[in-house]
Amino acid sequence: MSGTRLAVGRTVALGILLALSALLLAASKADAAKYAVAQCGWYVGADADWAETTGGAKFRSDGYCIPPAGSDPFDGAHLKSLTRDGQSTVSGTRFARWRWTAPPGTGITQVRGTWWHALHDGLEQRLGAGTAGGGFDPFLTATATDTAPRDFRKGFSSPVPAFEDRLLCARGEDKWCGLDQTSWSALRALTITIEDPTPPGAWIDGGTLTDGGWRRGSQWVHVVGYDGGSGVRFSEVGLDGVRVGLVEYPCEKVSIGGEWRGTRMQPCLTKVDAAQTVATTGFSDGPHQLGHCTTDFAGNVSCAPGRTVLIDNNPPAHPRAVALAGGEGWRRTNDFDLGWENPDQGPASPIAGAGWRISGGLGFDNGARFAAGRDRRSLADLSVPAAGSYSLQLWLRDEAGNEAPGSAVTVPLRFDDVRPEVAFSTEEPGDQLKAAVSDAHSGPASGQILYRRVDADRWIELPTKLVLTGEGAADIVAPMPELGLGTFVFRVDAADAAGNTASSSLRADGTQMAIRRVPPPPVAKAKPAPKGKSRLFARLRGGHGRGDALTVPFGAPAILSGRLTRADGAGLSDRLLRIVSRPSRGALVPTAAAAVRTGEQGGFELRLPAGPSRRVTVSFAGDGAQEGARRPGLELRVRSGISLRAAPLKLRTGQAVVLSGKVSSRGAPIPRRGKLVAIQYLEQATRRWRPVLVTRTDHHGRFRAHYRFRYVSGAAAIRLRATALAEERWPYAPGSSAPVTVRVQG
């Protein structure tokens, strides 16, 4: 329905334009266009040439047409032809003259002005029409002196090519006129009316609006005009009959009594061109008719043949029925295919492709991307940089270049190829068995505990349940079976929501999960005296913190300190404590054990050397008087070590900066695919670090990336840093480099 209305509107507008052109053509045939030229008066000079037929010996000219500003515009103004002093005679038919010539293709239809003269001995002033070939047809003659300026007016039924004022010896060629007394003829305040029957030419000569294809925003069109008569005064550009651009070209003219008159016989330029800017935003999407018309100084109008242009300023609506192949759940394969339906564009430009970007995970953002293709309806083989939950934003772009990322549809991308971590509890089992499972991405989904005698082959499943204990963590619990005499080993199987599986027969401290049933010991003859209970306290300190969990910079040591006491709080001195440091997964350094003795009040302290992240346990084995005690679960996290360099530090918008650096790998190998590194910038408004790009190092920990600043205007100081991100089997916490500042000039 809307397309029909647009078509009708264009037809009506085109019809009005054609009707107007027909009326102008009919008017030009009935009454040709005219314009007036002012000469020698009104502070205007003279566009005339002077000549004489004696070779320069008998006559001379004198012109004064522009008095000083502020004085009477006609005070002393004149154009004169005079006889030369010191000459005695001039032959008959010889003359001097001022001549005004109409431009080619035009003709003079009226002359009015003021004349006066001093005439002696046969000299006359004659005003007349100049004819083709240099002829002269006088219409006004003076034979005697009259120095009072008098008005004259003469119309011509047929336009004449020129107007002349002659000072003439009006005698035969064999006679003479005396020059003892000076004779002269004078004119001023001329108004010459010129008929210009020929319309100007108009052409559309290219520009972005006529280059083809769909256009939006401000476009330009190059137009050309020509007029050999009065010259081109105006150039007008229109869309669907509505004027969208107007140029007034320079013309030599003056306003007299509310009327524009030329100050030259051809007031305006004969050939013009201009690049006119057209704002397309005020027009509906679809095809439109582009027109160009020129107007000459006489008022003749001519229009170029119209051209159809395609306009679209509105972005497409968001994609419809967006669907991810295989659903939106977690998957183990890093491959995503997306499909959708495109909205109806109506008369607007077709869909040219889809814009998309992926963000999320550990600060990842791949930036806006574009997939070209007319009426594109799918994206295939998308991937994410590492395991995690990401968001895909999808929007459309049309052939005019319109797009609206704000209308994007968001689709989740969930990828997890990392096995869960599972281990039996270090606590001695009572009536139930317990194993802890953790999965940082898709989360624990199921688990099973099994057991067998150490000398048997078949595993026996226990009734097992999964109990969620936190985000990404759960306990796998099963009842303790009735065991006979002998040694029994246990296994736990776990799976996450993406289908990754893991198995373990170890406790969290790395020991085998086994239970040995032996006959009860013989009854002791004497019951030993009970031992006193012991309490063990420990904590970490270093950097700017302390506690059960501590994070220190790369290469920094930490201090383990604490106290061993009796149940009543009294310190136990000179007791030997065992301290075990178990590096995080992925470290090359082995588990380390150290021994330290308590002081007089039971206190102890041990310096832990620099290295990767680790878990520290402290234990007291006990002695004859005191029970043993154990303090597990001290977490020492070490930040990754990373450096960043940028070159150059000063650049302009559109140039790229080279970002390079190195990730330190003390006590740990660089991951097979390279270490994951994020380049971040400091957002001034929120004082938060935002991602710029994500890259990976080589096997030596070195990285190099480029970033081009495309949208910076003005001057900006941008702070950048590199961050080594957390990663499976990387035994360091996330760590960042010292910031560098890059200055960009827009």
C-alpha cells in the first residue's frame, strides 16, 4: 500500500513539473524574455566601444560615468565624442561613434536615456540602430547646439543587434566641416532593453548522487549550465519537484527602482558549473526523480532530463527468528552456526549483509565485524577464543550502508572443553563417602562413586547423588558400603553440563583413596594415658595483605607464621612442624616439604620463596604428651608477570600502534597454544579497564599485536596495559603490566 502511495506521489510530482515546463515554453513563444542594461549613471560604467573613421586625427573620446561615492550619481556623468583642438577641417561622412552591441542570439528592443551636444559648421549628433555588417539606421538627429540634457526613448519593432551614438560631418565626401570651434556629442543615463529568446542549457554532469546504487545522508551532484545570450543567473536542483539546492551565479548587475538591471550587455557568465549538496534525509526510502534547471538573466528557464536516484536513510529492523544450530546450551565443540530471517525492506534498499561481534569470557571482545552478502541469512563456523560463556550480537546492514547496532539481537555462545576437577575428601570417611567436583564453566552435572577390592577387577557402583555447594562446585556423596577384611580402593567419575568427563581415585592431598580393614588389635593389658589436645594456628602475609588466602605480585616471597598451643592456649615450644607446599596445576616445580620448630611461646615463621601459586598445609605429628594437629587450606596466589611496550607513543587517527611484551613463565611452561593475553584501556568515565583485543604469545611467552585508532577526534591520551588472563593449567593468577600512555591526535 505504501509503495503504491509513493508511486502515485512521484507521478503527480513529475506531472506538475512537465506541466510547468510546458507553460514556460508556451510563455516564451508568446512573449520572449527581456532584460534591461543600465549605462553611464547610477554609479555604473559603460560597456561600449568607441571608434572613429579618420584614423585618429580629427576626433577624440571622453568618458566619466562614476562620480565619487555619496555624490549625485549623475553629477558630471557623460560619454562624449569631440573634435580635436588644433584641427581645421574634417571630410564629409567621417564620424566618431560609441557602440553598444547585443550578445549573440539577442537583440535590442528599446533604448532610453539623455543626450546633449555642441555642434558647429555641418557637424551633427545622430542616434540610431547598428545593423549587421556595420550599417547604421538613425532614428534621432541634432544639427544645432543644445547643451541642456534632454531625455529620449526609442523602441524597435524588430530587435536590432546594436545601438550607436555618432558625431558626424553631415556633408558629402567631397566637402568639409570646419573644426575651428570644438563640436561634441554627449550621452548618459542609458537604459537598453534586450530581448533574449533562447533558453539556457542545463545538464546533470555526475556526482555521488548519480553514481548509481543506493544513497543516504548528504550527497552532491555536479550540474552544468550554458547561455550564450544574457548568461546564466540561477541553477536549481530538485527531487520529485521539490527544490533541494539553489545557486546564484555572479552577475554584473545593479538594483534601480526595485528592478535588477545588468551593468554589462551580457551580465552573467555564459558557462557555469557547481557541485550542489543534497540532503536526502527528508525523503522517503525508495526511488526518486532528480531534476536540474537553469535560469538566465532574462528569465528564460531550461531543465535537464530527469534522472532516477535511489535513497535510503533508515537502517533495517533487527533480524527475525534468530536460531543457533544445536540450541543455546553448553557444547564441547568450538563451532557455532547461526541462522535468521530478514525483515521486509519494502521500497528501501535490500539487505547487504550482517554485522556481528562476540564479547564476554575474560574481557574478550572481537570488535564489530561485517559479513557481506545480499539477503544474507546465516553465519557459519563461528568460534570463541577459550572456554566460557559469551554473547553474540547480530544486526543487519542495507545496501545504502545503514545499520543500527543498537537493534542487535543477542544470542548466547556457551563453550566448555575443559574437564571438571574431582577428588575425594581428605577427611576420614564415616558412614558416607564424599568427593568434591568443580567446573568453572558449564558446572558439575552428574557423578558416580565406585569401589572394588584391590585384588578384584570389577568396580561396584554405589547409589550416588550430586549436591551443589556453590557456583561451579558440588559434592558427590555415596553411603559407605559394608566392607570385609582387606584393602579397598575407590573411584569417582564426574561429568559437566557440556559432557566433559573426569575420573579420580585420589584424595585432594594426592594420596590414594583406599580403606584397609584389618582384624581388631588384641586387648591391651594397660590403657595408655590420654594425650593432651593440640591446636595449630597459621596464616600468610606479604605484599599488602594477610590471612588464610593471600595474593602477591610476581616474583615476591611470602611469610608463613603461626602458633602451636595446648587446648588451654599455652604455647608448645620446641615442637617440630611439617610444612608442605603443593604448586597449582601446570607448574613444573615439585611439591616441597620443610620442617620448622616452634619457639618458646609455640610460635613459628617460615619464608616461602618466590614461585607459582600453591597450597600450603601445616601439620604437627604429635608426641608422647600431645596429640597431632593439622592446618590445611592456606592459599598462596601469585600474579602473572607481564611486560608491555608500545610504539610509537604519538600517532594520528587512522595509524596503528604496535603492542609487544613478554609473559614470564618461572616454574611453568607456556601453554601449547600460547598464553592468553588481553590488551586493555582505561575508561576515564568509570575508571575501569576495558578490553581492546585478545592475543596469544609464542612458546617463549612473547607477544606482538597491532591496533589501529579509527574513531579518535581531537587529542586523546590513552592508557593501555597488558593482562595475562587466568587459564586452565596456568599456575598463576591474572596479572597486569605497568600502564603505557599513547597520545592520539584526531
